[in-house]
Amino acid sequence: MQPAFSVIFLTTLCGAAQGLFLALFATELSGTLAAPDSQRFLFTASLVSLALTGLGLLASFFHLGRPERAWRSAAMWRTSWLSREVIALPVFMAGLFAYAGAHYLGMGNTVMIGAITTIACVALFISTAMIYASVRFLQEWASPLTVVNYLLLGCASGLTLATWLAAGMDVAALVKPFGLAAVVLTALAGVTRAASLVRNARLKPKSSLQSAIGIKHPRIVQKAMGFMGGSFNMREFFHGRTAELMRSVKWAFLLLVFPVPLLLLALGVPSASLTLLFMAFAAQYIGLLAERWFFFAQANHPQNLYYQTIS
């Protein structure tokens, strides 16, 4: 498939924001911080989560042919995971805004607001991942690992960001717990993402050139596409990159998303180093951009059998 950078930024920014919020709500439930520190940190970090989600939403509009009609995408919520995502995203943002506002004003119903926002957060994770996991004819996506990876990668990046924010706001009590959680989730995400790569490498096409065009002859060779110009199919359903580039992107994200942040977290958490912790988040996020690009590009649309001369 042809990766869309607007969707790449949407899913990675929102994923980090969701992971950050879940870390914040877990902090409130644990009662780790005293009231003044808790109020200040949870308010500020919630605004960061809201800002990231807003940037992700803004990026998504660049993927729309008619942005003014975007609201219509929510109409099919009974059957469409995209519609459910469109509903869950603004609900999550509204919850974040209310959660941040409640902490700023020192209100007493923050746990209830946080619980409702958590439901919206999890619904958004599932809806976003199921948009791809439910596409059965794209075997690389049609797996429970797609949902697991979206959830774990979002939480891992959100907790890495939370570790940096805790160090930057001098909330020492949270740096080590957040850092440890970020390490654990990053390691788990590494295991499940590697599992998906191994699974995808073993996939065999369910269609053949014969079934694609309805001819049973054992030897078929495509000589032409049937037209001289390009088409929507050729632009959208194949990335057009070389196998060498695909391998380079794969190894780049495997390095940047997992071992590099793990090393930087291990070095930065004991001393609460702002530089090292920021580098951990920056490296992981850049790696996630590459990971999401690879996720989309790796999906092999069956129609490429018919257009294999150009793919």
C-alpha cells in the first residue's frame, strides 16, 4: 500500500498522547503525588496530551479530499471502525480538556472524568487498529497483533514522554516509575512487533495471477497494463519503493523504537537527565514514524497481481 503521511502522523501522535494520558490517570489512582504537585503535573501533562491529539487530528485533514464533509464519516458507526474512530477521537479530546480543567480548578470529580476519558482512550486505540486489522484481504494487517502493537507502541511512547515530562517538571517521585514502565512496555512492544514481522514474512498469497484475472492457464505473462497512463490503483495500492529501501526502513525502526530508547532510558532515569530522556522520546518517535510507514507499505494489495508489471 502507499503510506499516507497524514495518517502516519495521526496514529503516532495520538498514540503517544493516549499512552501519556493513561500514565497520568494511573498516577492519580496510585496516589503517588501530594495534592499540589499532583494538580500541577497532571494539568500540564494533560495539556501536552491534548496538544498532541490536536496535532494528530489536524494532520488527518490533509488525507481528506473534501474536509468540509469529514463529519459525515461518523454516520456508519454501526458497521465501520473508521466511523467509531471519528467518534472516539473528539470524545477523548473533550475528556482530556475536562480532565485538565478539573485539575487546574482543583475540582473533586477528576477520577470520574479520568475514568470516562480512559474508556474513550481505549475505544480510540481499538478503533484505530481495527480499521486495518479488519481488512481481511490484506493479510499483513488482518491479525490480532495489529491491535496489540498499536496499543503497546502508543503506551510505550506515551510513557517515555511522561518520563521526560516528570524530569522536566522536577517531579522526582515519578521519574523512576514512569521510566521502568516505559522500559517494560517498550520491551513488550518489541516482542510483539517482532512477532508480527516473523508472521508476515511467512505469509503466502491467497490469490494467484490466474485467480486475479480468471484464467486457469498454468503459464501467464503480463505484457501490458491495458492503458498508457497512470491510475488511482497504481498510485494508492503500491508504494513503488525498492526492496532495499524496505529493508533499510525495517532495520531503522527496529533500532530506533526499541534498543536506542531502552539504552537512553537506562542511562537517563537514574540521574533524571533531561537531555537523555528527551533523546529517548525523540528517537522512539522518529522510529515510530518509520515503523508506521513500513506497516502501511508492507501490506500487499491483491490487485498488484494484475498490475505487477509496474509494481
